[in-house]
Amino acid sequence: MILGSQVRDPRAPDLQLLRPGVVLDAALLASIRKRGVSQVWVEDDLTRDLDAALAPELSAARLEVYARLRDDLSSMSRRTLSVASVQSYRQAVMGLVVQAISSKKYAAMTDSLFDSDGLATHSSNVAYLSLICGLHLEGYVVSEQRRLSHEQARDMAVLGMAGLMHDLGKARLRGPASDTHEIHLEGDVGPDGYREHGWLGHRMLSETRVPARVAHAALNHHQRFDGHGWPDLTRSSGGRVNGPLAGHRIHIFARIVCAANVLDNLMRDASGSRRPPVAALHAFASSRFDGWFDPVVRRAMLLRIPPYAIGTEVTLSDGRRCVVMSPNPERPCRPVVRVLAGASGERPRETMNVDLADEAVEKRGVAITHSLGEDVSAYVYDVPAAPHTVLMQDKRGDERAQNRSAAA
């Protein structure tokens, strides 16, 4: 097979291992597998129309955000966050916003660029997921910030900054506390110092010129919509808040970052092993997290982040080998696929697409059982119905978009 896209080192995403056009052989595959590469994009005559799904400009913008934060984190524990660094992050995030908008069709692809572990990787992923959600919910995001002008409220670069900076306080922690994620805790407290990272990040950001919404998200990204999150703000608020925040008292950016933070953490199990995106989304949609998130935000994440990225090789229950062509947002586990090989391995003579959400296909019991060689049959989930408020907000957002188009 011929490599269709560059391969980067999962442990150092800015290091390119292979260029497009390389002929793959057993030795190369064994080498990159040892480095943790779990999937590659290969050329195929049946899928040439998917080349645009690579979205190289979007991947480059994500890489730029990651690299700028990674280069600063090592020294963050010894010095304060500089204004120059903040401006550098904002510039990188603005580039990511532009590319996410221009690559909207493919912007929710969960590619393997950021499979590596560490704070810079996690923070970059949360920034990206937050932006994808925020862009999808622009009308809702604007309406939840009534004290700001329309232009200020729809500045998604600030939301991206909030996602990127949400765990900044962990740069000041040592030992297990710096690597701990709430969803993997057996108890509610965590290692010594872990629950201080929100306060530490808030303090670091408050000393710079970042918008207050960014510092607020760093402090409150573990608040839950049902009021059972943390930190307790009674003392720090002078009694204006009794306990943790709840519902719409949590800023919309903190609500979005909270969901993005959990979803990215679900991409790995407690041991650090990578999980298929469909497994993470299945868990995210499960009753375990009922009450954690704003239901509007939770639904948006499930609509915009596909369990099977475009171009992913899957196997159907009837034995056919296929590639995902386009998502079905309302039925995420039933995308449109293209047949690459029949049950007995024969190549089709002509292009054949199958909509797994089609009633006739579903009645025959045809569904995805394997993705990239892993059994994913246990991870089927549904997107919750939209609350009435979501429908109203989406309608107003559509009207605003039409007005902007008319003005242009």
C-alpha cells in the first residue's frame, strides 16, 4: 500500500516519521507500530474522493496550538505566565478557529495526531473539542452571555483559550496530582493537591491579560450542571455563592470546557491505554454522566464528534469491509459507508455506498462490529433528544447566520 498522508510520532506530534507517497512494507509498519502509531491513511482507488478529509491546514493549526503550549509548560512551574505567551496562544488559537470554520465538514474528525500523553496534548485536545462545540452552538453561546456585546460573546478564540488553559494549574503540581483526571478516580478527592489545580490556574491567569472568562473556566471546569461539582465557592465569594456552582450560574465557557475535558479523558482508560472514539462517546452518553453537563452542550458534543471519523475502516456484521464516508449525526453509530471488500474478500466492481441508518439495512441487522480491527459492537449509543430550549436557540442562531449572510 502507498501512504496517503504524513505519519507523526504520537509521543512527539511535531516529529514527522513518514511522508505521503511512501510504499509501506512490513518493516516500516513494525517500526511505526513500536512508536505507538495505531492507524495510517493509505491510498485506494475506491476512496480517492475522500482526500479532502485529510484537512492538512486544520491539522497544522492544531499542531501549532500544541507546540506553543508544550514549549512553555516545562518552565511554567518556575515562573509566571507572561503576557507575550498569552498573546502567542491567542494567535495560535485564532488560526485554529479559522481552520475549523473553513474545514467545517471534516473539523470533527478524531484523528491520531494527538494520541500522545501529557498536559500539552490534553489541553490542545480540549481546546479543539471546545471550539467544535462552541461553533455548533454559536446562537446558544451568544445568548448565554447577555452582558457582552454580540461580537464579544461570539469570539470563539476566547473559548479556545479557555480550553487550552483549563488545566494550567497542574503545571505547578508534582507527583500523581499532576497526572490525575477526575473520571479515573476511585474516590471523590484524589491525590494531595489535585483539587487545588483550578485555584492555581485561576491565580496564574488572573495575573495576565486574559479575559476573565478564561480564568473562570480554569477555576470552574469541574463544576457540574446539577450542582455536585467543585470547588466550593462559599468562602472565596464572600457568601454570594453557597457551595459549588450549578446550572446556568456556571459560565457557558466553563460548561463547554467541562464536557470537552471529560470527553478527551474518556479517550484513555485509567491505565493510560488508548480507547476507540466510539467507546469514549458511548461512555460520555451513558447514565454515568447524567447531571454532569449542560444538556445542550452534551448533545452538541455527541452530534459534532463522530464515533467513526471519515475514512475509518470498519467491518460490518455481514462480513463486508468498508470505509466511513459521511456521518449520520442523529444516528452516529450508523454512518454512510463504502464497501471495500465483500464477506469473502472480493473487491467490488463499482462504487457501492451503504447508509447504515436506512430502515431496510437496519431491519436486516447490518451494523458495524469492528473499527480499525477492534471489536466495537458493545459501544452503540444514541444522541439524546433536543430540549425545547435547544430548538429555539438553534432557530435564532440560524436567523442570525442568515442575517450575516445577507449583510455580507
